Amino acid sequence: MLLEQILADCKAAGKPSISFEFFPPKTDKGEKNLWQCIQELTQLNPSFVSVTYGAGGTTQDRTLRIVKRIRKETALEPMAHLTCVGSTQDELAALLNEYKAAGMKNILALRGDAPEGMDKFEAVDGGFAHATDLVRFVREQQGFSIAVATYPEGHPESANGVADDLKYLKVKQDEGAIAAITQYFFDNDAYYRFREQAEKIGITIPIIPGIMPIGNYEQIVRFSKMCGASIPDWLHEKMQPIAGDLDAVKAMGIEVATQQCQNLLANDVAGVHIYALNKSEASLAICRNL
Ligand SMILES: Cc1cc2nc3c(=O)[nH]c(=O)nc-3n(C[C@H](O)[C@H](O)[C@H](O)COP(=O)(O)OP(=O)(O)OC[C@H]3O[C@@H](n4cnc5c(N)ncnc54)[C@H](O)[C@@H]3O)c2cc1C
């Protein structure tokens, strides 16, 4: 089903959408874990599930294989992430044709990050430099609902901070995106400010919060520095003293994400997108708490 329809159905039923994000594993063991995770999360009847898209050739093939299998073997609605990294327009068109042939309806159109070993993203000859171009291109291929990424605390490369992200989110909407999913954040007020500013410049598509359950605090601190997500003082005060005890961090991560979702859901979000990262435990606990 098209994401547009999924979100409209949720709205009509007065329910938020709940979605989970997975990544294509690199090993047989990882693949087994993923399928177990998918099986466990299926009981929550998610509105859709998404599969990330890596920077290299074989990783990219894995996304196609995983979403095809989700479509064939489960009742879940998969959404494939797609980036501009390393692909010409012809290659992107060929991949989109494969998705179409496999009955795929939903694409998360992204620019992508630089592949390992490269400092920064560079468009290939005959490819695209920005997600805004990819959104237009996917729309022109017809038949897909298009979602995009956005950054309530600003993308690290945005010279003018959040103002740039708002500007380009509007362009993504104008080019055909029907929903945005945010980079994870822990400060709901930053999200509310972003949403309010978005509304002011005519952004009407749902901005679905991306929720990251913390499983390893030190890792999150490192990753947040790279992706521009702030760690509020209150979170640091909760997590820092227990950082060495992974079980305690996991339990606190579930509590924090539950409270974050409760606050968001009480403030009129269309849904929440949980970065499940091929693990079911935290997502199951958060959804049960909700
Ligand atoms: C929900 C979500 C899912 C993700 N999934 C993946 C994934 O599967 N694979 C992966 O590799 N990465 C993924 N990412 C990471 C993402 O690829 C990176 O954050 C990347 O650096 C930016 O992608 P984007 O689509 O937001 O790019 P863009 O929207 O192109 O933004 C990148 C930068 O360019 C600027 N910009 C945007 N449009 C224009 C324009 N038209 N002209 C000038 N400047 C512009 C923006 O302000 C920003 O600073 C995901 C991120 C999110 C939030």
C-alpha cells in the first residue's frame, strides 16, 4: 500500500503510524537475527517497515533482496531507502524498475553519506547531488509514495543550520515528497520548534519523529556528534553514571524513549519511526509501554 494511504488510514482511525527501521545485514548470522527481529515485531502490526541503503554495490543489492523478501514472505509493508551515492540516473532508474516489478510502493529518497574512506559526499557524473533531485526523479518514474529525511536540529553540513533544512524540506515537498522522517533527537522541544517553523513556510506533510532507543550510551554520544543530534543535560545525567552497565543503559533507554514517544503522541504527531536496528527488544518494550 502507498505510504500516502497508510498515513491517511491511520489518521482516519485516529491512530498514529508505528514504523521500524532495519539495515541489511552483512553476514548469515546477521541475516538470521534480522528475520527473527522482523518476526517478533510483526506482532505489533507496524504501519510500515523501512530498510536502509548502504554506500557500496553489494550493500545496495542487499536492500533490494531484503525488501523483496519482506514483501513476499510477510504481511508487512516495506519501504526501501534509496540514495544518490555512487549511482547514475540510469542505474537509479533500473533499480526503481526492479522495485516496481517487485510490487514495491514506497521509497525513502535520500542523498546519502560518503562511502567509507571518503571525506565527503560527491555526486557521480550523471548522478544527483541532493535528495531534492532524487525526489523529483523518483516522482517522474511514477507509482511510488516518496518519503524524505529531515533534521530538526540541523544537518551537520547545513551552513545556515535549521533554516537550510526547512528550506530544502519545502523543496522536497514541492518535488513530491508526502512525508518526512526525522533524524533522531532527544529534545522534543527542538522538534516542536522545527514543526512550527515548517508550518509557517507552508510545509504540510507529516514530519514523523525518528526515535532512537539508546542501547549503548558511549556509542550514541559519538554518533550524535557526527549526525548533529544534541544530548540534553537531563539525558546525560541519567545515562552517564550507568554508561558502563549495558543492561541498565538498555532499561533506561527504553524508559527515555517511551516517555519521549508519550510526549510526542500527546502533541499530535502522525506517527513514530523507531530505529530498531535489527533488534526487537527495545522496540517491543516501548510499544508495549505505549
Ligand atoms: C530517516 C533517515 C534515514 C536515513 N537512511 C539512510 C540510508 O538508508 N542510507 C544512507 O546512506 N544514509 C541514510 N540517512 C542519512 C542521510 O543520507 C544523511 O544524513 C545525508 O548526509 C543527507 O541525506 P539527505 O537526504 O537529508 O540529503 P539532502 O536533503 O540532500 O541534504 C544534505 C545537505 O545538503 C543541503 N541541501 C539539500 N538540498 C539542497 C539543494 N537542493 N541545494 C543545496 N543544498 C541542499 C541540506 O541542507 C544538507 O545540508 C538517513 C537519514 C535519516 C534522517
